Amino acid sequence: MDSNDVSADLAHVLYTKEEIDAKVAELAAQIDKDYEGRDLLVVGVLKGAVMIMADLARALHSHVTMDWMAVSSYGSGTTSSGVVRILKDLDTDLMGKHVLIVEDIIDSGLTLSWLKSNLVSRGPASVEICTLLRKPEAAKVKMDVKYVGFDCPNEFVVGYGLDFSEKYRNLDFIGTLAPHVYQ
């Protein structure tokens, strides 16, 4: 699926496939450097992180172990209650491991803050965060994010794993969803 297939649904393209590919390669190079000589467990947060996780893992030049988590922050409508529920936990014991959480986007940071605290409580050697997108204007908690691809505007974005109603994840770029689609 490309931008022509969904042009009526998009306000504009924020990051092209080429820009994303270049940023993923840049992030992978820094991660390779930072974790040289150490085993790394890369934890993807489902479902949105599937694309960045796959591309990042392929761009790394060192061996990594991968695992997945699915968490839900639920409440009424589109507002989070701050209560986080684990829908799928890790299959890997974190004790003594270097863990890198991989996210597609950080909005408020509330769920990710809870997730990082949860993983830290499991006794890893370290826990860091890598995200393709971060919305600084939407942050409700201060998050120490070691690897950030792009700081993006506080708009409704889709593509490259990001969805609206489970659609648009399979776009190879990131665009801003037109308001008429979600209003």
C-alpha cells in the first residue's frame, strides 16, 4: 500500500520510506556501538512496534534476542485511566540482561513509564528505550528515552505500524491522518 492508495485519508506525509530507512540505520549504528560486546534483548511493544522492531533488528550488526509484550492502558473512550494491563508478557527472564524497549511512538509516556518500571523490577542489567517517534508536546511524564528517531508534531499520525482502527499500519511511510477520517 502506498500514498496513492490512501491519499484522500491523509493530510500530508510526514516521513517518507527513505527518511525512515535512514533514521533506522542511524539508530541501529548507535545501538551497535553502545552495546558492543554485550548481549541485548530487544523487546517490541505490540502491535505498533512490529515495523520498527523488524527493520531495526535487521539493521543491527550484532546478535540480539527478541521478545514481545502487549500492554493496554484503558479507560473511558480515548482517555487512559492510567491503569495498565499486560495482555502478553515476555517469554524471556530479564535477570541480568540488557533490555531495549522498542516503541513506535511515545505520546503521553504514561504507559511506557509503567512498562519500564515493570521491567526494571525484574532485575535486568539495564533497561533503555528506543522509539521511532516522540510527541514532546503530548508528554505527561518525563521519560528518559535514549534513542529517538523523530520528534513529531502532536497530530494524529498513521503508517509504519501506527494505526487508526487497525488500518494504515502497512503503509511504508508515516503521514498525518485527515480529520474527516477520525471525527
